Amino acid sequence: MPVVTPPTTVHRPLRLYGRSGELAVLDTLLTRLRRGDGGALALTAPPGTGRTALLDHAVAAHRARGPVLHTVAAPAERWVPHSGVHALLCGAPYGGAAAASHGGPPEGAGDGASRDAPGPGGPDHVLRDGLAPLALLGLLRRLGAERPLLVCVDDADLWDPDSRAALVFAARRLGPGSRVAVLIGSGDEGAVAGLPALRLGPLDDGAAAALLDRLTGCGADADRGDPVVRAELVREAAGNPRLLTGLAARLTPDHLAGRTPLPHPLPGADDVLDAHAARLGHLPADTRTLLLIAAAAHAHEAEGAGADLALVRRAAASAAASDLAPHSTTAGALQLAGDRVHFREPLMRRALLHRAPPHRRRAVHDLLAGLLAPGLASLVQRACAAPGPDALLARALEAAAVDRPPAERAAALARAAALTPDEAARAARYTAAAEQTRLAGDPGRARALLARAGTRPGHPAAHHVRGLLVLGDGPAPDAHAILLDAARLLAPRDPGRARDALLGAAEAAWAAGDALGYLDALTRIPAAAGHDLAHYRDGMCAVLRGRLGEGHALLRRCLASAARSHDPETLLRAGAAGLVLGDLDAACRAGARALAAVRASGADALLPQALEHLAYAELRAGRHARARAHAREGLRAARRTGRPNAAAPLHAVLALAASVESGTRACAAHADAALAGAAPHGLVQATTLATWAQARADLAAGRPAEAAARLEPLVGPGPRRGHFATRMLAVPCYVEASVLSGRRAVRGGGADPVAEAVAEFAVWASRTTDPQVPAQLARCRALLAPAGEVAGRYGEALAHHGRAGGDFEQARTRLLFGSWLRRRRRTREAREPLRDALVGFERCGAAAWAARAGGELRAAGEAVEAPGPSGSSAPLAALTPQQQRIARCVAEGATNREVALRLSVSTRTVDHHLRNVFAALGVRSRTELAGLLRTGPEAPYGPPGLQDRDEKEAAHP
């Protein structure tokens, strides 16, 4: 639907939202027309979707460049023969010089064309004598002979059949060289069969929101009103611009700001719904009855599931309506898919129910209720037939929905609330419906239901649901505070819900990195909680308070008790217990079972969390490819269910996987997405993981100074310290980066921050059963050890790796050991660990790290094919291995000093080799060298397809 900007000194064109693709198609057609190549295009769309606005855009774009014949069908003339063509030709240049210039039949048209062509008297005789299709074709060609002609007909499906047949006949025969283009707008695809057609779909939510901004006068930086109201308007409009315009026009500023509750149903839809229903008004009465039955039969089904074909047929037979068969005439409104019946346009179903007289609509619902077996479906139909509030029916609906999946239960509770006469009971049912809607993965709808419940102080359950919604898409500290308050209010009357609120508060504190807040929320959970929850609560509290033996024993009991459970929440806690223990295999098993339980329950809101827990456990276990697959699925689920706070840690997991597999570019894309989502909502855990990923990618690319600068605030003291449960995981990278870059600044008092980090890591290592940690600790100690102890420390680390397994960490240790040996000029000894490191990295798909290992191996004198884009190694073939490494570093933008730090040589050595590189390659500057090698800091490592997928996913946080 176009929106006209209020007049100022400049008249702005109509603005169309969400139609860039359609506008491009129209512009292409008009460009070809101006070049002398005509054609035809049909725009098909239901009422209100912006078809007329697109046609008006085309008319306005062409009017200055050539003649235009433009008309809109008049439904009242639908049965007047040739009235459509008459209306079109009323705008043609007849009479006087125009008639003379266009007189005479077209060449090859024959006598029939001459007899039927309109004469100088104008088009009026068309109503009397008619106009043959061939004559219309010839006339259009004559009108476009001098300047390209655009013919535009809107609502052609409402033309009389003769006119429509003649127009479609002519349009089919226009093509290259015709200098005539025909644009036809139609609400019925069958009316323009045989023509190239472009069907307009509904606006997506982003385009609808932009249109709503314009309608309500909200700019990009203005207050956009209440987000719940906006979401409800966008949902109710179903992507129909005219419907959205009508809804927004009927609301007051107080409605839009959320200060006044929205009316239900929302006003302003009559115009569009009536237009949809009117398209079926010419059908026989029994066919309209069939369509009404099909519309009513959707009421008890899940959204998008369609209606039961057998039920519709039985109801149609009982009502003596038309039978629903593949050949039945329903004006294309219905389509069959197996044993289900769907409306081609969802608004058509709403329109039929809206337009039907209330007594007739209730009779159809009563008929369907009688045909259904006793149960929830029958009760839903009876609820639709109810003329007003019905407390007994509301209670029956609520009871029948108890064991249903969240989406079905939410719909039943919302209907029960609408039937409830008592205000307090109605608010309670709307709140319960909101809670189930949130679980079903629809937070926008859940907030709308909460708004209907109101803010009565006697219903703290609404406070609980509101806190859980904020936990999914708002600041984590806010969610923590709301949920603690909800637990306090709920404790006297609903201990079970109060316990759930405390668990939500603990989850919010964990995400925010608030260890004290997490501990406080857990300690408030009553001792009467179930065994698995009690073990989890007491175990986590003991670990955080430093009582490790007691805490680990309790968490192992939590893992054991979860083995017999199928509850998603219980299994998610078990997975978290496994991660705290360092029992990564158990964490992966619990995570996989939690994911299966979530899928079986239909609680879509838990799906991103389950996938995040599983992906993180697999990442910790070194199963990077599996972690990446589950994190991608989780990211899609987070977007689908409106949970941006789940998307941020999933991006962080993908960044960590990319730091192993894909290199800096894909890692940076996901890390940036994670940080962008985490910063405004205080998600410290996601921030810590994303920063660690960036640093690990820096290490892979040979930039240890950058890696150390990123990690030092995370692992050291201060306000930027990382998450209490994950910061220790980054210490091995921090130690490696600091040592390789020479960044070991001593703090006041002579303290070495790197040595302090290793000492803290050693304490943490004694508390975890993660099999990789002893090897990582030994590697850190090797990096800091005196020269005489280094080899022994690396040997100790490799022995631990041999017991723990894990290709990636073991290859990292071998790489560092081999690099140390090479710098000590023990190149022959260095080749074996470097060769093993290269093989290990290649085996686990760590292409960026394999490139680093290959560079070290070449510097040790062993021939290794250089990585990089096709052809990038050819210019370096004449260089020595050391010159190749220096050339690559310089091409990436490193200074001579940075190159010296990376390669552990002096700056004089770099200067010497770089002069020889310039001479051998015939370049005179660093810029020329970079251009020759076609590489840089963003050069991708790993399969290009993997890079592209990662960057595309990261572009849609």
C-alpha cells in the first residue's frame, strides 16, 4: 500500500515497502518498452496487497516517456458486454488529427479488423457492436507506432468476459518489436492464464514494521510506541498493507503507546475482509456454504495445518452443500493437500467468517462440534459457537487442554479466557495462555496475551511470564530482578511456580556472569525440591563456595538421577552439571537427550537453549564439526522463536568453531554478531566466548600480540574480567599469545600477570575432570619454563594428550614444541613434532592452524605446499622458506618489528630478507607485494563453501 508524504515544497513519489523485487521486474519491462520491445505481465494478488500501487508506479514512470491507457474495472459493469474495453479506449486519442494519424486497419489485419476498429466517432460503438480480439491487437499496435504505449488494466478479473478475453488475446501476441506493453492486475490467476504472471505475496515483518512506522509517524530514531502493540498490529495484518493501514488508522495515540488496552477484535479490518469475501459473492449458495464450513473447520487445528478433508465433506453433506472434490468450483479459494484442506489466502478464511451472519456462523460451528468426537476439538468448535461468556465451557476447555503440546494448550486457554465472565479468572487464563505461547516459541503473541490479562496485583504469575520473556530477548540483569520479585510474590500461593521463577533468575544471572546473583537465586529454592533439582542446587552452590569434593559428588548424583528422566529441564541441568564436572562425554549425552525431549514436547522456546548446550559440550569435547552443525540449527531456531539472547551464545560457539576450522574472516563475522547481541543485554558468557574465539583466530593467523591484548582483560582482575565459569578456558591461549608476542609486562610489585594466570589455572585444573586440562597446564608451564626444562614439560604435556586424545589440542602442543626447537636451531628435531602437528590439524579440519604448522615446517627446511588461494604460492617459488614466511607476513600488513616477533628473529634479519624478497619478485613496495600475493588479514582458510555459509549466517544475527 503506498503512503503519500504530506505535501511540502517538493512532491515526493509514492513509497512502496517490501516490493523491491517486484519494482525491479516492472522497471525491466518499462526499460525494454522504451527500447521498442513490448510484452505483457500480469500482477496477481488478493485485495490490499499493493497491486494497485505497483501499477500506479509503472504508469507514473512511463507517462513522461509515452502514451498510457490506464483503467480500473468497475464491478457494477461486470456483466455489461465489452464495457471493459470501452472504458480502456475512452482514454485513447480519437478524433481529428489523432484519428487521421491512427486511421486504417493494421497491416495484415484483414477486413474483419477494418469493420470492427473504432472509428473517428470514438469508442462508444464498442458497447453496441463489440470489438474483436484481433481488432484490439491491431489498434494497440497503431497507438504504439510512434511512441511506446503502456496499457494498464487493474482488477481485470472484474471485467466482462468478452473484454477480458480480447485483452488477454492481444497481450499474448505482444513481444519484441511491438512497442506496446500490457500490465494487467488481477485477483484471480485463472483470469489471466497464459500470460507471464508475478504473484504478490504478503509483506514480511520487517517491511510491515517499516510501513507501520510511516503510518504512525515514527521515524528511525523516534519513539516507535509500545512493541507489544506493534507486534500485534503486524501479526493481525498478516502482511496485507491495506489491512495494516486500516488497523493503524482506527487506533488512538494512547492505544499505540500501550497506555490503553487494545480493543478485541481490532477495528479497521472490515474493508479488506469485505473485499476478500466479495470475490466469492457470485458463487452458488451451496458453494459458499462449503467454503464457510471449510473456514470454520480450521478453528480447532494448529495454525497452518489446514482442515480435515473428511470432516469438511461430512459437514457439507449434512448441510446439503457442494461436495469438495478436486474438480469442484470454489473460485480457486481452496486447495487440497492429501487429506487436508487449505485456503490459498489465509485472509480469505477470516473474511468468510467475518462476512457470514452470526447465526449462520454459529450454526456451522455447532454442526462441526456435533460431528467431532468428544474432546478438545469439539469443545473449541462449541466455544466458537457460543453467543457470549460461558463459565462451564471455559472450565471444560481448560481441563481438556492440560496434556496438550504448548501451542494447542495456549489456543485453548485463550478461548477459555474469552469465555470467562469473572475478571480474575479471565486474567489467570490469559496469563496461562501467554506462558504456553512463550513455550511454543511465539513471544510476541505471548506479550499480547499478557496485555489482555492486565496488570492486576493479584496475579504475580503474569510477572513470572514477563520475566521469562525478558530473559529471552531483553537485558539479563533485568530478567534476574523481575524473576526474583515474581518468586517472592508467588511463594505463598504457588511454590512450584516460585521455584521455576528462581531457576529462571539463576539462568539470567549465569548469562550475565553474576556469580553472587546465581548463588543467591539457587539458595532460595526450597529444600523440598525434587531429588535431581536438590542435587543440582546443592552441588552448584558447593562448587561456587569452594567445597569441590562435596559439590562434585552432588553433581554426579544429579547426572545419575537424570539418566532415568525424560523431562527437558532436568536433562538440561544434567548437561550443565557434566560441563562443570568436566565430564564432557556425559554432558554430550545429556545434551542429546535433552534435545530429543524438547523436540518431543513441542516446547519450541527451549529448542535454541538445548541446541546451545549440546553444541557447547561438543565444542569442549573437540567435536567441532558436530558443534557447528548443532549451533547453526540453534541459530535458526533462535530466530524463528524470537530469542535473540539465545542467538548471541550460539554465534559465539560458531565463532569458536570457525577459529579452528575456517580462519579469521568467518570467526570475526560470528564473533561480531555475538558481541553485538550480547553487549546491550549484558550477556557476559557470550562476550567471553566470542572474545576467546577472536583471540584463537588471531593465534592461528600468526598475530599473538593481538590475541594477548584481547585476552588479558578476560583472564586478569578488573571490571572487564570474563565469565566466572568460562574465563579459565581461555588461559592457555592467553599464555601462548603472551609468550609468543613477548607481552609479559610486570605489574606493580613485580607480579607477572602470565605467571599469575597459570597459577590460577593450576588451581582450576585440580577441580575439573576435563581430560584436556592437565595437558594444557603442562603446555603453559613449558611456555614459561627455563630453557633446560622446556623439553621435559612438553613431553609431560604430550603424555597427558596421549591419555586424553583430542587431535586439535595435541597438535597445538606439538606445534609449539616444534617451533621452540626450530628457534633453538634444532631444526632436524623440530621437523617431527611439526610434521605431526600438521597432520593432526589436517585430520580435524583445522585449516588455519595447518597453514601455521606448514609455515613452521617450511622454515625448518622441509618442503610443504603453501596454502592459500589458487596461484598464490607461484610467485614465492623462487624464495627460501624463511623469505616466504616474511613475505606472507608483510603482505598481511605486519611491520618489520611485528614480523620479527612472529618469527622469533631480529628486525635486522627481517630487513635483510625483505630486501632480497623485493629484488627476487621485482616489486618496490609492500603494497605491490600484497597485490602480487593477493592475500591479506582477511584471507580465508578452509573450504570456501564453509566460509560463505558462516558469513551468511553471521550477517543475520
